[in-house]
Amino acid sequence: MTTYQVIPPGRTIGILGGGQLGKMMAMSAKQMGYRVIVLDPASDCPCAQVCDEIIAAAYDDRAAAKKLVERSDVITYEFENVDLDVARYIEEAGYLPQTSKLLAITQNRLNEKESLTQAGLKVAPYKKVVSKESLTEAVQALGLPAVLKTVQGGYDGKGQLVIRTEAELEEAYDWLDEERVYVLEQWVRFTKELSVMVVRHPSGEIKTFPVAENTHRNNILHQSTIPASVSQEIAAKAEQAARTIAQDMSLVGALGVEMFLTEEDEVFVNELAPRPHNSGHYTIEACEFSQFEQHIRAICSLPLGHINLFKPAVMVNILGQHLHGVLQALPTWKHAHLHLYGKDEAKMNRKMGHITILTEDIDQTLNDLDQTKIWLD
Ligand code: AMP
């Protein structure tokens, strides 16, 4: 039988990583009366605006991790590229209900794909690539187009190269760093990209949020619309995939499952995020309990809240290049919930914030947003 600790409000939640996800987790935790301490290399990280205490140190700083353990009753991570050894140490010395095992799976695309396949889920056909020769073999086996991804450390399209033609394959040979490990994935001719946020309580109870339909630009999430415009059967398939993953990986907390829907109505799992996810931000306004609140409840072993969608929703990311336009248009927007993460430099493609609009007519809302021309890039 699983043993788990109930962490009541008043106790301290430690968060590894102080980005926007950490900030929104901390806001839910603070609302519920927890103390929050965050470990992040930057003392002015987004989470620093709302937490009680910050330990500004590198993620592989063992002394800093020890301090976090000593001061926290429960620890959670808000992104998957934290140092695995440190996560293992925290698990030994403190309480990390999300587990380091889930990190070890999701930090490495090959491990992730193997685990998904073992759980009976479909992923795009793939091959491991460690050299130019193995890239040639992988292309022969999978055909083109395909996408070459670093096995570790990539996010938001970083560390990825799409190979469509022989000429691009030549470029890929030059791009490849034989010190690293890659995975070549067959290009999936998807009709839609979907995602499901799933949350699991340590007792084994699992809940899924409504399926989101996502659009990416330059491999970065641009917009999510909820509910996805798919049949009930497909929504059920996507939700079931997320449940299977949560169960199979003994998830505790929230996890995002990104998926491709194929022309044959098959669901392929693309990627897992073992924490709240950008495509689940809509839950803050559109659902009775947000992904962040559910995550905090799960890691503190409080009962999971109901999941219901108040209204369909549109969520659009605000990247560095969109910020100026958003701020200019803001005085005329009545219905957009604005979230800015408090990052000072509005760099190109940096996630600065997002808006969520609850709407009865998703197409009309998307049309209205197009008219603003803010997201034309
Ligand atoms: P990822 O970093 O794996 O989440 O990929 C970012 C985005 O690139 C995805 O959301 C897709 O839009 C696209 N992409 C990645 N892998 C594939 C693939 N095998 N087939 C088609 N599109 C892909």
C-alpha cells in the first residue's frame, strides 16, 4: 500500500525552479495558506514575486538543495531539466512525491518513448542516432520528412531539426554533434495537436482536464482552444491515454500529455511534461480547480477538486515580440484575462505571459484576435 503524508496549510512547499509555472503554483499554494520557498539560479525569477523565501543557487548546488530540504515539508519541481542527482538526493533526504523516477523518464526522450510504448501507447516511429552513420540508417528506415531531436535538454523547439529533403539531410550531418545522443522521429502528418492535463493523488485517484487543441508556431505553443473540436470518441481516447500514463508512471501531481491526432484518428503521444503545462493555463479561469491548485492538492495529499469547464476558452501566449502590441491593445479589451510573468527583458520568443478568454464562440474570438494583428509574426 502506498504511504503518503498529508501536508496541511501552514507548512512549507519547496519548489525547484522559479519560472512562470513555479510562480502560478506558488500563487495557488499561497492562496491556500502554505509557505513557499523556491530554489532558482536567479533571485529575480518570476516566482520570487510571490514566494516567502528564495534560495538563489544553481540546480546542481548540493548545499542549496540541502537548505531547501531542511526548510520544506514537501518539494515539487516545476520543470523537468533540474539536475537528476539533486532530485535523487532530495527524494532521499526530504519528501518529493512527484519522484525522481518520473524526471528520469521525462528528461530523456528515448526513456520517455520506451516507457510510453511499454504502457501500450503509440508514439511516432523513431530511431536512436549517435553518429552520422546511424543518422543515415535511421533516415533509410524511417524515410523523410523526419525530425531530429536531442534526447536531453531540448524544449520549445530548441535542439530540433526538421529534415525534409536530401539537402536538409546534408545540413543535418553538419548540425549533428557526435558527443550527443539524438532521436530521429518520423514526421507525423497530424490533423490536430491535442493535449490533456492529468492529475493523480497519491492514493491512486486520477482526474483529467478537458482536451485542449493546440497550435504551435516555430515549435513554441501559440494558442490552445478548449474544448478541442474532436468527437467524443477521440476526446475519450486522448483522456484514456493520459490516465494510462498517470497510472503506469505512478504520477503524483499534474502532468501534461502532448499528442498528435492522425488522419486515421489515431492518437500518438509526442511528449510528456511532468508538471503543470502551458496548454493547461486556461484552467485558471475556465475550470473550478486550476491545474496549479490540483497539483498543490495532490502533492500535499489533499483531495482532488472537481473538474468542470465553466465555458469554452481560448489561451494565447504572449512572447517577447507580442508584449508591446498587447499592452497597447489592453485598454480596449474587456474580456481577456491577462497574465504577465514579470520577466524584465522582452526577448524574441521568450514567454512573457498569456491571455485567456472565456467565450461561447471560439471561432469568433480567434477572428477578433486575428484582427488585432498582434500575433502576425
Ligand atoms: P516537441 O518539442 O517534441 O514538443 O515538438 C514541438 C512541436 O514540433 C510539436 O508540437 C509539433 O508541432 C512539432 N513536431 C515535433 N515532432 C514532430 C513529429 N514527429 N511530427 C510532426 N510534428 C512534430
